Amino acid sequence: MKILILTPNLKRGGAERVLSELSLEWAKKHRIIFSLFDDNDIAYSYGGKIINIGYPANNSFIIKAYNFIMRVRKFYNLTIIQDPDLIISFT
């Protein structure tokens, strides 16, 4: 099974740690693909591979709106290319 996980990043945090542990376990039997908005400063080990969508967080309202549109567009294209069996969105 191919599992695509959408999450902003894998920096230090509780949800990121849980996701890291889950991916390590799932990678034993499934193909795991992480889709991140920001792949800098990855704090935890993970199972699978990372695809950086880009467009990290920003404080400007206009840039946030632009980033949202671009993230949706890139993620949609990624789902077509990767054709996952399961998509999980985290945080």
C-alpha cells in the first residue's frame, strides 16, 4: 500500500514525533511518502521518502493566501503523479 502523508514539517513537536514513530512502523510493510511544506530542520527519523512542496509558513496575509493556493495545486499534482492508496493529513 502507498501512503501519502501531508504535514507542514518534521521539526520538533509532539505531533511530528508521533508521525515519525508511525511512519517508521508503517514503512516496514508499506511505501511511505511525506509531503512537506518545509523540509528544513528535520528533527526526527522517519520511514519513507520526503517530497518538499515548498511554500513554508509566513506572517503576511497575502503571502499566506498565495502559499495556500500554491500548496493545494502542488499537492493535487503530487497525488496524480504518486497515485496513493491512502492520504493522511497531519496538523
